[in-house]
Amino acid sequence: MTQGARVPDPSADAVAADLAACREVIRVHSRSFHAASLLLPRPYRDAAVATYAFCRGADDDVDEAGSMRDARERHARTRARLARIYEGRLDPREDGPVARAFARVVRERGIPRDEPEALLDGMAQDVGTVRVADADALLLYCYRAAGVVGRMMSRIMGRDDAPALRRAVDLGIAMQLTNVARDVGEDAARDRVYLPGTWLAEEGSSFADVLSREPRPGVLATNRRVLTLAEGYYASGIAGVALLPASCRPAILGAALLYRAIGRRVLARGGDGVTARARVPGATKLGLLALAAARCAADPRLRAARAAHDPHDGRLHAPLHRAGVHP
């Protein structure tokens, strides 16, 4: 059984202040998640926002560091903070509102330590030079960076059974593949290439072409291939939305549709995630969230009874199994 953080019960005002800090992290750093989260009922929303804020902070440790040494030191401090969360010994000098809020989620929702630890393993891969060898390596990274976040979100919504967790992993991987395709140019500026080297070679391209930050044909073709790969994971993840409580489905489907729309905008530019960052306008976001709510009410494919008998495509997790990961 997961051991939660043994912290004194805080006042309602203290809890509210911690959650307000988490919401601000989300509002600034992830407008799509922030918009979708507003559809969640309050208890689920608070736990989801606290979890996402902790995960976002782990990402920022690396992305916003001034040097590789700084990134490693910040990452090490987050590792130590996670240990304190699970050992029940938060340090008021080191651990702020996000850590306190996530500690409550760990305690109340039974988040196993190996899931945020896997997330930190993914963030550690971002420190310094990044070159992803092949599709298996890309999917392992996506599992660590976002698949385990899906698992934590599923637990927050009361589903910790294998069918729901597998689908949550798929949706997380799909979203991270979208991020990879959207951010090719920004990542190259940080000396990171997530497009698989074997795929680049098959398209007559190379890591050097990606690092040039020019929309070369082989790079664009490889990026389109990443987005095609994402579609299989979106299909599986969206099918799993029906396994969640009915009140949570519009928010999660909404998040899926928002991220998927980003990828489709990249595709509309021929796969160009190099020269500019694809964005979904606010009006389009509102429309997709309304569509999510309508689909959850009317689409028979999003009904729990049907989804419970819909077998998971084991091929989606075969690359993870080859790496020794069995979500």
C-alpha cells in the first residue's frame, strides 16, 4: 500500500491558498489543460490541478534552468522533495504550496511512488543533449513524461484497475507525441531531438537536419509520422474515457480533443513543427470543449458498459514491454 505524506491537517484557508498557487501554475503554463480542467467537478479538479502543477514543476526544473549544472541541481532537489512527500516529512523551508498540495493527493488518492518517480526519470532524460534513437525509445520517453501522468489522473478519478490505467497511459502518450511534433524547433534550440533517428534516416534526413531548425522535407515527413503514430494512441485513450466517472468524461475528452487539434494544425502545415509553434485559438478551444460535453452525453462509444468489453490493443504497449515496462 502506498504510504502518503504524514502532515498535520491544514486549515481550509491554507489548503485554498496552496490550490490557488497550483491553479496559477496551470493557467500560465498550460492553457489547454487549464481550460479542460474547468469541466471537472471540484474535488477531482483540485487533485488534478495539484498533480499537474507538481509535474509541470519537474519539467520546468530542466527547461528553465540556466545551465546543465543548474538543471541537474534543480532536478535533484525535486527528487529529494518527492522522497520527503512519501516519507511524510515536508520541509517548510524547501517545500512550497505545490508540494503540500501534491502530498495531500498522494495521501488521499493512493498514488504509488513509482509513478511520479517514472516522471522524474523522463525529466532526467531532458538534461543536456537529447537524441532519440528509434520509435521504441520515443514511446518509452512519452510513457515517462506523460503516460504515468495519465495513470495518476485515472487514480484521482477513482479508477485504478488495469483496463482504465492502460487507456490512461495511451492518452498520455498521445498527448506527449503531439508535444514532440509541435515543439521540434524549440527542442532543437535546446539541443534536443525527439524525432526517432531511424525514422529520420528512412526519410533521407538526420539529427543534424533537425538541429538546423529548417523545415527540410525529411524532417517534416518524420514529424508527420510521429503524428500518425499518435492517432492510434488517441483512439485507444479516447475509448477509455468511458471508463471514468460520467462527471469526469467531458473534461478528459476535452483535453484529448484540444491536444489532438494541435497535432492536426501541425499536419495542416505539412508537419512543420520547426518554424513556429502551432496553437489552437480560444474560440476553437471553447468549441472543442462544447463538443466534448455533447459527445459524452450522446456518443454510445463513450458509455461505460460498452467500453468495459472493448479489448485493449496490446500492440500499443509492446514497445514498453520490450523496455521492461508493463503499464
